[in-house]
Amino acid sequence: MTALALAALIAPSSARADDPADLRSEVEQLRAETRGLEVQAQEALLELYALESDLARAERRLDALLDRQATIEAQVEAAQRRLELARADAEEAERRLASRLQTLYVHGEVDPLAVLLGAESLDEALSALDGLGRVARQDGSILRQVREARTEVRRAVRTLSERRAQVRALVGEASAEREALAAARSARSAYLADLSRRSELAGAALERLTARAAAAEEKAAAVPVSGSSASTAGGNSAPAPTAAPAPTSAGSTMTVSSTGYCLRGTTATGVPVGWGVVAVDPAVIPLGTRMSIPGYGEGVAADTGSAVRGAKIDLWFPRCSQALAWGHRTITITLL
């Protein structure tokens, strides 16, 4: 129900205030609108619970991604430091190898025969020759290892950089999802608060309108006993069967033919039509007579009609579907 519709229902109307039927119809309409607001509020509350759950899950996912991002950032920094060290080691190994080659070039290659002649023993000569070869092999091995290590570290840095980019993208998506869910939760909370406010307004309006309808019905029931020959809204129903005038003393019963009608207007007694208004033949049932009607409830003889003659009554209904459902019935009423 929109605020404009709610305001229209709440606003007083002097024209409707005197018509119990219209007021009762508005009461039912407002009650249906109030039930609709309650259903909408329940649905909004369930959606709010779902949004709260989704938001909590999104926040947990974002926190996990941020932790993962911090870990990868630390790994990238460590790998970059290792890469710098590997580069330094490679440069140092290359420098040493270059220096050794330069020394050999300046001083010439070591003559193995000179090593043998200068050695005091065969073991010393073999050790000297082996040392020369071992130094050369070690230099080459160190340089190869350093270069391989540098290549591995570079590969690790590239891999970690790719993972870092992926995690950053996931963090961005998770942050956007969290913001969207937070905005949806705020909007749903505001909508629920608006529904609550409108429901309170509708409840207050329903209470006031119900009181007005009850007062109007009470006023319509308090009709004067004296009759009127004015034409009324009550009825173009079928002719009633002729019957002898019934007694009018309190507690007496009378069998009559009844017909339902739903026309709007003012009764012969001057009050608007409404529930409990009964059109009668004043010659049979005096205006102002109260009666108990099986299947309908209490009524008051407050209307007349050109077709209401003899032991016949017309019963007013707020909806034509109710009047059609009642149709024509022969019933026994009790005069009160």
C-alpha cells in the first residue's frame, strides 16, 4: 500500500462516516492492506536475514583473500631479495673466474712438467696437479650453480607475481561484492522500517475506522418507531406470497419470505442502508421493530419498498454476491 493510499484511508470523510456499509467495506479493505503489509514485512525480514548471511560470508572470504594476499606479498619480497643475492653471487663468481683467467693469461699456463720436476715426491706432484684441476672445476661449478639458482629465483618471482595479480583481482571482486551486499542490506533495513511505520499507521487507522463503523451501525439501529411512506433503496424483489398480518408482540415468531438486496441509498427512516437494515411492509411489521433472523443475525425494520407487501422482508447485504447467495428464502423470524 502506497503512502498516498494509506493517507486517503486515514483521512476522515464526512460522506462515508454516515454510511455503515461503506465504512465496513473500507474496514475490510484496510484490514486486507494491513495483512498485506505484514506479509511484505515478513518477506523483507527473511530477505534481510539472507543478506546478513551473504554479507558475513563475503566478509569472511574477503578476510581470507587479504590474508592470502599478505602472504604472497611477503613471498614476493623474499623472492626478490633472493634474486638480488643470486645476482650478486653470479657477479662475484664471474668476477673471480675472470680474474683467474686474467692471471693465467698474464703469467701463462702452469707447466705440468715443471710441477713434477719441482715436487719433492710423486705424491706432492700429483696433489699439485690435482689441485690445479680441482680449482678450475670448482670455479666452473660455482658459476653454473649460481646461474641456475638465479634462473630458478627469477622463475619463482614471475610465478609469485602472477599469483599476486590474481589475488589482487579476487580481493577487488570480493570488496565490490561486500559493498554491494552492505548497500542491499541497508536498503532492505530502510524498507523494513518503512513497512513497520506504514503498518503502525494502518493499524491506528483501522482502529479508528472500526470505531466509526460501529458508531454508524449503532446510529442506524437506533431508528424511530414511527413509519414513513417515502420510497427507498430496498427493493425491486419478486412479489411476496400473501399472508395474514403477524403478531407484533415481543417474543412472537412469524414465517416470512425473505430476499437479499445490495442497493445503496437512504432508507425510509432516513438512515443509510447497512447491515441489519430490513425492508418490511409497515402494515405487517411496524418500522422500528427489532427481530432475530436465522442465518443473518439481528435486524431492524427500517426500510420499505413498493414490492415488499405482506409477510415479506428484504435483507440488506454490503456485497451483491452475498445478496445473490442469500437469494429467496422462507424463514421464521423472532420479533424482539
